[in-house]
Amino acid sequence: MKSYKSWAVLGLALFLMAGLAPSAAFAQTPRAAGISMDQLPRALKGLDIKNAFIPSPFPKAGVIGPMKGHVVVLHRATQEAYFAAEGDPVYENDSFYTLAGSRCRIVLNTGEAVNMGDHSDFTIEKFLDQKQERKQDSLFSMIQGKVRIYALRLFGYKEKKMALRTPTAVVGVRGTKFGVHVYRAGEGKRTQRAVRVAESGKRVGVYLDLAQAGLDGATFTDTHCEDGLLEVETEKGKRQVGPGEMYKQETDEVMPTPPGYAEQFRKDTDAGTDAGKPADEDTKKTGMPGTGTGEPDQKILSDIMTDQTDQAQKEVGRQIERLGPSEPATPPNGSYETGY
């Protein structure tokens, strides 16, 4: 009997210890569930990646929209990193890394949607939206992977700049739907190249060092345009890419986009409803309704357009007051629609 009681006490003690001891399966939150250090990209090695959101002192630029899989956000200024979740705010100077099989949509405050494929990175280098001055200036960058961007045409803005730079090219954006693919071809080679940054087709005299430390093989940047116009500048000069066209850097040519290429690219980068959340659930999480197409919901577009129209009308009213009845008022910058 005494032996039975001893075993019972020992069993109870072991049960309680097991319940109190931290288990590897429960030590992680759902944000990082199932992720091991060897699955992280080289840029994140050695960082203490948290399982909870970390705010940044930089200006807020947008929000994490629908996603599937795992995405790591890095505050570059402080080197703080965390696993992202839908609804997290994102900031200027943030970098985003998608892991294997992951997708992510970033919805910016101005309504643009940035869709990332897996094994991709994306950085918000600069995000300046000055509504009173009617200016917007955005600069993004990426080193590898696939990114598809839906960029809004802004009305009532005097100046609109958007560019995306890679190790081997700078894409000046004057379009609304386009994709960028950065990849390496060949091994054991290193390239030393430089390009002049062109933001929206304007030279700004900034040169980039395109040799990425520790990256073997030549890096290439392919872009395709679904709508609008892109200007791609590399060491070999400028190339304009129109709707239905793509620029392939390895052969340095602009060609018709191959059949099925754009559709496959959308599938490779779209989180959408594949993230397991219908559009109304996306709205609850992010405040930015998802459509499952990698593009903002029409309600977002309508609200933004209404706001821009109001700003333009106010500007015309101010001009009328200044000019008086003898001179006609002109729209801001000569047009309500500022080109890219």
C-alpha cells in the first residue's frame, strides 16, 4: 500500500512538472509557430526575432494586409525584428522578408498595394505623403524575389514620385500595375555595377554600389507592366516598358510579355483570400478590404479619389479668391491628374 502511494505521489509530481515546464511546441506564439532558425534568410541570421509586434519611431506608412505563411519585419534603424501578423502597422525604413511558401500584401496609407511572393524582401526606404503641399515621394527597394505593385494615380497632387531600386536597376514608376522580379543567374561570379537612380524619369545624380557583399552570381532585374508606363534604368541606359511589355535584363531587351506570365506572377505574389480569410474578415483585421486579386478594394479607391477631388476643388476655390472675377482659375499644375 505504501509503495502504491509512493508511486502515486511520484506520478502526480511528474504530471505537475510536465504541466509547468515550458514546452518547445508552446514556447512560440502562432506568429512564429513551426519556424526554425535555419529557415530564416541570411539577412536575419543572428537577430533576436520577437513573436509580438514592435512599434517604430518612424512615420507610419501603412498596414500588413492579408498574408499566409510567415513574414519577418525588420526595423532597420534599431535592428529590431518580429514576426508579422495581419493588421500590424508598418513604417518608413522597415524591411519585410517572406519565408518559404509565404505571401504578404502591404497596403500603404495612400492606397497602393504591395504584393510579395515567397523568398522575397521589400524595403520602404522613403514614404512622404504631404497632402497640404500636394506632394508624394516614395522610394522602395528589394534585393531578391517577386513583388507586384498596384499604384494609384493621384489627383490634385502637384508632384508624385515613386521608384523601386534593385541591385542592378531602378524602376521609375509612371504606371499603375507592374511586377518586379530580382534573381541571380550563375554561380561563382561577382559583379561590380552602378546605375543612376531615376525617380519617375528624372535623374537625381545618385549612384548605387550594386556589388552585394556575400552574394555570388550575377543579379538580374526583370519587370513587366500591366498598365501605365515604367522607365527602367540600368548600366546600359534607359528602357521604357508599356502595357503588355516586359524588360528582361539578362538579354537587355523589351519584349511582349509572354502568354500566361502576368497571370502566373499574380498567383506567385497574391496573398488575397488564399490566406484563409474572406474579404470581410480582411476588413476587420486591417481596415483595408481585400479582394483576392492583389489590389485594393474599390471602396478604398473611391474614398481616396473623393479626398483628392475635395483637395483639388479647395485649391481651385483658393485660386478664384486670389485671381478675382477677371482671370480664369486653372487646376493645380494645369491638370487635376498628375502623371507619373
